[in-house]
Amino acid sequence: MTRLQRRESLLGWAFVGPATAHLALFALFPIAYAAYVSTFKWNIANGHHAFVGGGNYAFSLREQAFWNALWNSFRYTAVGVPLGMALALAVALLVNQRLRGVTIFRTLYYIPAISSGVATAMLWIYVFLPTNGLVNVVLLWLHVNDKTHTTDFINNASTAMWVLVVMSVFTGLGPRMVLYLAGLVGIPGSLYEAASLDGASGWSSFKRITLPMLLPTSLFVLVTSTISAMQLFTPVYMITKGGPDMTTDVVGYHIYTEAWVDFNVGLASAKSFILLVAIAGISIVQFRLVRANLADYSA
Amino acid sequence: MSLRRWWCVLLLALAGCQPSHNPNAITLRIATWGTGEDDSDYAKKCDAIDHEFERENPGVKIVRETIPEQYVQAMVMAHVAGASPDIMMLDASSAAVFMNNGIVTDLAPIIAKDPEFRLDDYFPNVVDIARRGSAVYAIPQDFTPMVMYYNKRLFDRAQVPYPDGSWNFERFRQVARAVTINEGEKNERFGYAFSNWMPGWVMWLWNNGGDVLTEDGTRAAGSLNSPQNAQTFRFLRDLIEVDHVSPSPSMTAAMGVDPFVSGRAAMTISGHWSLIDYKNAPKDRNGQPKLDWRELGVTAVPHNTPLANTVMYESGYAIPTGCRHLDLAWRYVKYMTSRRVQMDYNSSGIAIDARKDVAQARAVDPLERAFLPLVATARAPRGSRVEGYDFVETQGASAMSSVLLNGADPLAALKTAAERIDLEFAKR
Amino acid sequence: MKEFAHFRHIAKAVASYAAMLLIAGFLMAPFVWMVLVALHPPKSPIPAIDELWPVKPDFGNFGRVLTNPHLPVARFFLNSVVVAGAVVVGQLAVSACAAYAFARLRFAGRGILFAAFLGSMMIGGAATQIPVYLMLRSFGWLDTYAALIVPGLSSAFSVFLLRQAFSTVPAELGEAARLDGAGEMRILAGIFVPLSRAAVATCATFTFIGVWTDFFGPLIYTNSISMRTVEVGLSIYKNAYGGTNWPLQMSAAVIVMAPLLLVFLIGQRYFVRGITLGSIK
């Protein structure tokens, strides 16, 4: 290595130093430390500390409450993410047109995403209130309900989860829409022209040009949406607290309760690793599925 | 670049804004639960009491921090982070984690050195809630035993003599049947209003010779799912389903209001706090209150055991370890639990004062006086000894619910609850 | 024939506008409701839809929230501003340096290190919250500003975004400046950052929004009421003082959201460009 190269190398490390140190301290080391903690039965309230090796993992995988949490997270993700993606794509197509003032709408649609999670949760409690909430008022207006039979969506075990799903679609719209817009920009207009010359309909163009060309973007949206959906916390904490009857006890909230209400940090660390593995597994499956589809189209 | 510069400027400007610091002022932080609704009479009274302390101790500022949710969790986390307040209220049914793990200071040495303070000003078994051996971890403020309220007017109407507390389960059932009127919708009067809240029905288990956990509080299996407890569950279920002396949970929900306070049930188990509701009973069509609190009596809960068992719930003042102003904090605790302050504070009538002199002074009517003899046999709640007891209460209510709503077999429901409790306890 | 195509074009535009308005209505309705209810007198019941517009708008609720005698709301605000400001400035500085190194400096191990940064984006917060808490406790940083600021001082996402932006800056500019004797820091600050305004603004805006709306961090890493940020403070306010007092609750929510909206509107001009730069592979 020449002196110049060495100088540049040192410079490079100097510039990247702070960020790397931070990465090591707050991302890499904690993972290792979490693995260490997860091998202990450790309660930070009373300080009990005992090595159990894989005991926490075995316990978690046998614990009905944990499987319930995994199932709730799965339900939430399996419905909320595809729904949110479809809606975001539809909206992206809508605002991708060259109409006057369309950028105003794009900005408006992004606002729920930047809203404070707590504030949005408070609004959501109102929206779904039994008697005067927005949804019930609409249902009353549509004569689906009458004055004596309003629906309490939040305290009802069969509808509480859907309240959260609707909220996720609402707040997730903005970023997904922007990603799809970026993806749409990358599709050459000539493809559509050629298709319309061949007499293809709008729907056909969509199916055969838009969707396939958007696969990379869709994959990105899918994976990032899944990762964040599986770690849902704030709305559950603010609105349902895991209830009613543990139907909205998602893994993020379950781990929070384990670590910060019951103070079993060892067990909670083990559970968060299990979650990590689950998320990684789902992501890999998603990658494979989409890559397979991509291969079909590029052939 | 200009964006970043703006932030730099803002940051520097804010760095210059420091709250003004009086170097001689000491701030005492007092943590308590509840909502901080700041225009209720109770809040105003607390403020006035605090201001008086500040006047008597110049240079001291009292800051009350109300924690509306997850009080226990917040206090434990504060301790773990080294950010505890100077004084914290302690609720007996969740005090275990604090007292078992040295999160609150042992006040016994301080009491020994303080000639002004006398621990036997307070009811001894109430003080015992916060004792561990020779250590005392909190000074009690107020408490209530759980008692059986009865509506004398309904008893008179059915011409049944008032209960005297020496009744067993069977006798109770007969009394309840005698007072119940079951003809038609309008005249329905129930003998007993049962509510599925374990802190309010656990004494039934004790009074049939059963218990919830083993003596050392570590296991539920074998205790919770005992034959006696199953029998007690069957008894309570039959009160609803066989004798029809108590409304079912769905009937109670449909009524929308507590059956006892609306004068539709003759008896119920509750604590002193309910008197507030009973004194503000809902009114009927003629504007008359549906329940006249002067026509109430209290007596001991029915017991198949020789002595009546009941539980008391209590709150008091504790000083977290790591408090930096120990002398001042102790002065505040003494002040708050003094006769002078408690006579004022206790006038809201929610609970019985832990000071014997104040409780006697406030026992001006027969109803208040009827509570006092029941104090001596009241047990400390299990949650003052066993950490995580609230999980036990959730599972207990769940078991009761499955028996009452889904017709589950009591022994099986109790077994499920016991297994879940033991699994949860194994985590710690 | 041409008129028919023209008519279809207009019909499509009208339908699109109608759809966009409808969607905007759905998305904005709760927020509009929030602002309107905040103007109702305190302790009034939830207004029915036809009573939604306040008869006499009461702007005093905002003052009432900020000057609550028992909850230091103004202090929450200050805490959030301090933490957000420090993190935005600090994170931009740290990430810009790293991004510059990845984009324009050659050093041993650059590829592997960048892969490590990318990989760390996959690590969820759930796994690291407990160890970070224990670490912060051992440093004695719990319940201080340090606990809220230091963990946010670098972000792999910002590094990634800025690197993409810096890669598009022509290398010749940097070469020319180097030949003139300028140091690397000068080149970064004087050439690359100004030319990547979109990405920098995007990072700053997203970072600010992320810190301002961070709920979990302040919830776990702070304890005393005086150290809480405005997001956690809002939930305390709702539970302790909001209760059924919807106008005050909503005023508090508006106070929390106003700075967010402001920063977003200022920064959103750069957004699509910023995200596009980041996602085009």
C-alpha cells in the first residue's frame, strides 16, 4: 500500500469511526449481550439471577400465552400488510397521474404516517367509540345500527384486532405510497404505449406490465411492512392493552409486559430472539417467493 | 447547510435556558397513584395539606407525582434506574415486591430514635401489614376491612331479623332466600349481590377452610384447587343458579348499576369506600334515593370456620431507599400520619383511619362504629407478601367466570387457574 | 371520435379528483375532528356530528394544557426539543461523515463494514431494548438526556441514504478541491452536503419525526416526570387528566402534533426525491 493509499485508508476509518463505534455499541454488542442475558433467569425487580442455558427458550416455546401472542401477530400481519399494500398501490396509481394539484394530495396522504403514535391512538379511540364515535355515527346514518345497538369495537374480542388493522392501513399508507410512486417512475412509458397499440385494456396493462415491473418495490414494501407489523407496540399499549381476552396481545406487547411489567428480562430476551428468528424466516420466505415470480418474468 | 445551522442555533439557545435554581430549596417528590384530576375537593384538600407543610418547613417544596397507570411497575423501574421519589404511597395488595426486595427503607431504626412518634397510635394488625420481622417498611394511613353490608329496610320488609355475624354458609343461604322476592320483573329483590372481583370474594374461600396459595405463598396447586374451594365455588354458583338469590353476571350487567346501591339487593360484600357511593345513591322517580345509607348495617362475612375471616386493604407511606433527604422525608411522613392532618384528610370518609384516635373520633354514627370490631380479625392481603399476586387474582376471576358463564366444573376451573399461576410464578 | 376520447379524458380526471378527495376525507377526518374538538370548552361531552363546529371557539385549552399545575407539560416540550435537536444535528454529522467515507474514500474493509451497516437495519428494536437498558443503567445514564440522545446519534438508514446521494456527486469536484489543498472535511461540508440538499433534508426531517414520536425509548429509559418527552407525556396526560375530558386531551394532541406538521411541511419538498434516491437500486 502506498503512503497515499494508507493516508486515505486512515482518513476513511476516521470518518467512518463514530458511526462504526455507535453501531458496535448500540447494535452489534447488544445483540450479543441479549443472547447472553437470554440464558439467564433474571428478574431485575428482585435481582434473582440464575443460569438456565436454553431454559428460557424451552419455556417460551411451551408457553400458551407466547404462542397466543405469535398467533395474534401473525393474524395482524397477514391481514394488515397485504391490505395496506394493495391500498397504497391503488392510491399511488391514482396520484401518479399528471393532474393539477396532485402533489397536495400526496402530501396530505402522508400526514397520518408522521403523526404521533400516541395522538393517533387517542384519535382512534374516538373513531371507534361505542355511541358517538365516527364509525358508529356512520353506521347509524347507514341504518346498519340503531340508537340502542351501537357496536363497541374496541372492547369486543372479535373486533378489537380489526381496529388495529385499520389503524395500520391508515398510518402505513404514506410511506408505502411514496415507495410505489418511486417504483412507478421507473417503468418506461414505452411499454404502455406498445401495449395500447396492441389493443390491451387498462386492466391487462396493469396485470402484465405494472405489477411485474413493481415486483422489486413490492418486495421491499412487503418485507419492511412485515418487519414493522410483527413488532407492533404503541397502539396496543394505548388502546387495547392486549385485551380484550388477550386477543390483541401481540408479540411486541407481550415482550414488553414480560420485560418491563413482570421484570423477567432473561425470558423476555429469549422471546425477542425467537421473534427475530421468526421475522427473518418470514422475510426469507417472502424473498424466495417474489424472486421466483421475478424469474418467471425475466425469462 | 442552513437547516443544520438553524438547529445549532436553536440548540445553543435552549442550552442557555436553565430553570432558575434556588440553591437552598429542597424538593420532596411524592409518588402516588390515581388520576390527577385537579379540581376535585380531594385534590384541593391534598394541596392545602401540602402547602401547610411547606409553610411549616420553609425552603421545602412538595411535588406530588400522580402515576395514573401501572404504578407498581413505574416505582420498580424508578428504583432500578436510581430515580426513585422521596416518598411513595404503598398499597398493601401490591406492596410485596417493594418490601421483599429492599426497595423501601426500614423505618424501625428511625422510629426507635424518634421520641415524638409512637407506633402504637395505630391499629397493630394494620401496622403488621408492613412488618417483616423487626423491620417496619411503611406507616399506614387508612384501610378498610371487607364486610357484609345489609339493607335494613329490605330485611324489615321481609320480616327477617338482622344478621349478627355468627352465621355459617347454610344460614346465610337461608337468610338470603328469605329476603329474596322473585315474582315478576318489577318486584325482584335479590338477597345478595355477588360480584366477580376476587379481592371481594376471596374471604369465602378462607371461611370454608380453603386457601389460595400454600402457606409460603409459592404454589397454587393443591391449595387453590382444593375440594373445599370447589365446594365454595359450587355454593356461590348455586346462589345464582339454584336459589336465585343473586343476579347472574349478565343480569347485573344489564341492570347497568350495582344492585345494592340501587336498592335491589339486600346484602353485598364490600369495603368502607362504598359508603361514598351509598351516600350518593341514585334516585328513583320520586326523587328519593334508592338506598338510604342510614338504613345500612355491617356485619362479619359468613363463616364455616370457627372464627370469621376477612381481608383488609390498606395504603400507607413508605420511603424508597436512595432517598436523598431522609430526615425531611420522615418529617413529612410523620406530618401526614399525625392526628392533626388525618382528622382533616380522613373527613372524605373513604376509609377508616389507621390511627386509633382518629378512627374512634370519626366513629360518630352506629354504622361507623360497627366497622371497628371487625378490624381485629382482618388479615393482610396476600399481595403484601407475595409478589405478582395480581396475576393470581386475574386467574381466580377467570376461573369464577368460566364456572358462572360457561358452566365449567369448579374443580377443573380451579385446577387450570392453579396450573397457570404456578407456571407464571416459575418465571421469577 | 376525438371528442369522445377528450370526454373520456375529462371523465377520468373528474373521477380521479373525486376519488382523491374521498380518500383525503377519510384520512384527514380524524385530524380535523381533533382540531375542532380541541376548541370546545373543557369538560364538554363528545360533540355530535352536527355540533362539531364549536359555537364559541375556546382557544384557551392550549394554554390550560401547557400550564397544568401538576404535570410539567412545558418541560416535556423542552425535553423533546432538546433531544430532537441534539439527535438531528449529531446524527447528521456522524452519518454524513460515514456516508462520505463509504461513497468517496477508499479504505480497507469498506465493503464488509457497509454490509454490516445494511444488516443492522434488519435488527429490530425488540431484541436490543433490554441490553441497551442494562448498558445505560451501568453508565448511570438512565433518566437523563444522555439516555435519550446517545442511542440515536447514528442511523444506518441515514448512512445509506446519504451515501446514495453522495455517490451521485461528480467525483471531479472533490478531486479539484483536493488539488487545491482542501481537507476532506472541508470537501464534505463545503461541496457534498450542499449538493445533496434533498437527501440531507430528508434525513433531518425523518430523524426529527422519529425522535419526536419515539414512545418506547422515553418510556423505558426515563422515569421521573420531569425527564419525560412530549410523546410519553401525552399518554400520561391522557390517563391522568384527559380521562373523559376530550377537549383538553385533543388540545394536548394538537400541541404534540403541531411541530411535527411544521417540520414535515417544510421538509416534504425533498421527500420523494430523497426516497427515490434511496430505493432505486
